[in-house]
Amino acid sequence: MDLIPIVDYLGESTVEALMGLMVGMVFGVAAQRSRFCLRAATVEFARGEMGPRMAIWLLTFSTAVVWVQGAQMLGLFRADDARLMAVAGSWSGAVIGGLMFGAGMVLARGCSGRLLVLAATGNLRSVIAGMVFALVAQMAMYGWLAPLRVWLASLWTTSGGRNVHLMDMVGLTQNLGLWLGLASAFFALFLAFRPVPSLSPQADMDLVDLCLWRGLCRGAWLDCHVDAGPDRF
């Protein structure tokens, strides 16, 4: 789709604002309904539990891969011409930044996307964590932390003055990316719709009875100790 006539008619700033509004609305609805969270998916993967959070992450990842690879195969755009691919990448920035993002995500109890959705619902913890995240990101891009970011990113960069193309690096064909995306999508759907083992009704009733008896015993113990307390003195 050629956006040049639209940009000429409405102006570049207006088109950018409208596209940002549309993308933000789609992301907000999808993230809120799906409860997408990278931290939750990471926790499930670390525990060896391939559950619904991991399925949501895989479906999101595969959607991006399928759309990008499909559009490139149809000739709608060239990924090599993208600004992200046209500049040198940073291995050190990816490693150090990934570790910092992961540690912050665990401490904040949510990834940046999930915190944004929770902040919109009025969650004060998410609002504060999101403000700190945005402030530090702005400082790292244009503020006091910018020199440190540039120095860390320059420690280990990619060769050739361009970013890394994964398929070229491992020596695979370009079409394989689309098939990997489709395989990830089918695996995500399998995880989402597979039957989850649950307790039988009788086991549920036994668990309820156990909780009730435990509560009664604890209440009787507290009652005896509270009644016997004044007689000790």
C-alpha cells in the first residue's frame, strides 16, 4: 500500500499519530484480552510448564514471523532495507540489555506490555513501575545514561556494518522462516487447546473437607488458648 498520497494530503505528523492510535488500540485490546506477559511465559518455561502463558507468547511470536516472512515472500517489502537491519547490531547490548530487562521484569512482577495494561486498569504498582521504566529508557536514549549505553553497545558489534540475519547466519533458506513461524503457531494452538488434567469431583470434595477440618481444628486450638490465657495469671 502506497502511503505517499495520504501523507501528502494529511501530513506526516497526522499520519504517524493515526497509525500509532490504530496500533495502540489493537495492542491494547489484544494484550488485555489475552493477558499477554513475557514474565509469565518465562516463569512457565523455567518451571517446565508449557501452559497458556507460553501458548500466548508463542502465538504472538509466530504471528509476527508469519506476517513478516509472508509479506517478504510476496514482495511487499524487503527486510534487508529496514533501518534495524541496515545498521550494525550489538551483541553486548543484546546480552547486557536482555539481562537487565529480565531482572527488572521479574522484580516488577510483569513485563512492560503487561504493566502498561495493568496501569490502564488503575493498578498503582504498575503505574509507578511503568513510570520508572519509561524514565530510565529516556535517560538511556538521550539523557545521562546515553554515553554508558553507547559504550556498552560498542563492546561487541556485528561484522559487516549490518545487523545479524538469522537465516543467513545458520545457512538456511529464507522460506524456512515462514515454515518455522507456522510450526510455532500450530504448537501454540496445541498448547492452548490441549486438555488440562484436573482433579476429579471426589478429589475436590476431599480437598474441601480437609480445608474445613483444618480450619475447625485451628479455631478450636485458638479458642482453648485464648480462654486459658487469663487463668494462668
